[in-house]
Amino acid sequence: MKIKLQDHILVPKHEVLSKEEAEELLKVLGIKKEQLPKIKSNDPIVKEIGAKPGDIVKITRESLTAGKSIFYRLVI
């Protein structure tokens, strides 16, 4: 049985946005894809979720003090 990175308690949830979700996000934020913070395609979690260069990854972090925080990264 192979253990997944996302199963670890310290790794936040990562998911690839669909093309439609990505377009809506960029429209709402009023930015271009290239203006998002980056994450490399050889990052272990990026490989695990199957994200490819050009994809936008949504990262959801849970916190006892801040609640839920959402971040976005462009895979390069």
C-alpha cells in the first residue's frame, strides 16, 4: 500500500482547477494566469495530483485560528 502525500495531516488539500474554474477565478481576481504565485511541476504534491504546467492548483489550508485559507498557484 502506497501512502499518499495528501493523507498526511500537515499537507494542505491540493486540487487542480478545471478550465472553467480557472477562467472564472482569473476573471474575478482581474489578473492574468502568469501573475499568480508559482509552483514547480516537479513538486511531489503536484505530481501526485496530476497537475501539468499551465494548470492552476487550489490549496486549502485549515487553521484553528484563521479557519480556512485558500491559495492558488500556477504550475510551471
